Amino acid sequence: MSDPVEFYFDFSSPYGYLAATRISQLAGKYGRGVAWKPILLGAVFKVTGSGPLPSLPLKGPYSKRDMERSARFLAVPFKLPDPFPVSTQAPARAIYWLEQKAPGRIEACVLALYRAYFVDGRDISSPDTTADVLASLGLDRAEALAAIGEPAIKERLRSATQTAIERGVFGSPYIFVDGEPFWGSDRLDQVERWLKSGGF
């Protein structure tokens, strides 16, 4: 099998959520897996000087409308949660724990955490809520909760975010196919063309 599609995302990113619902099927169509790489956009924004789209002048009202419209277009359940955004250390750390513990469960947990926030309005910034979501999928709640606080897992997320910045990642989702970067859920058609043709 060829190298996996690298999928960088933040759990507070609506467009990351929308792309996450499609990326695995798209990659699998061309014999690829997905490397799920949660990062912290807050650290990225310190470098770019940007911020969450809904908070930006002029872009804010449009982005909220576009998020809802894009979800309807894709027939993906979506409700902009309140509060929005939230810190995403807890769910991101949980995924890096799963990278060691149960890599085959990562996709299901990513999607469940995204749905918990963008469909059910649950505050996944809480380690308890994140652990509850993982427990609903059959993972050990106490083990997950402990892992979220582990220094090694905290460092794994910090390192992954720094690596992303060094690779030029400035938003969510940010996708690499064989080193070629694509930013945004609206670039999945280009991602597919690249997977199909090997470049264009």
C-alpha cells in the first residue's frame, strides 16, 4: 500500500469535521490509509497572526453561514456549538494515546469526538467528556482519562503541532498527499485528482 494521506486537523475546526467525514473513504478508494494528526490551531494562529474564522471582521458572519451551508450540501449533521471554539488539548491527546494503544480505533474516535462537539454540543475541552466519548466506544474510561494527563502524551501533541508548523500547516484541515499540501475541505476534489493521477 502507498503512503497514507496525512490529515492535520483541530477538533474545534468545523471544516476539519466536514473533511474528516469524507477523507477515509476518499483515501481508501485509491488504496491509501489515513494518518490522523490532531494539532492545536491556537499555536498556529500565534505564528500566522490569524484567529478562528467566526471571530474575524467581515469573515465572521459569512463563515458561519458557509459552515452550515457546507454541512447541508454534504448531508452531514452540524450545529455550531456554544461555546465556540474550545480548547482541544484533551481530545487531541486522546488520539495520540490511541496511536500507541489502539491505532485501529483512531478514525472511529475522531469522528465520535467531532460529532460530540458539532452535533451534540458537548464540551470536548473537558477531559471527562473526552473520556466519556471514548468509553462509549468501548475504551477504558479511566485509562483514557489518565492518558490525557500524561506528560509524554502532552509532549507528543506539542511536538506534533510544532512539526506541523514547520511543514507549513496553517489551518484545518490540512492534507498532504505524498508531500503535496492541500488546505481546506473544499480541496478534496483536488486531493482525489492527485491520488488518481499522481499529480497534475
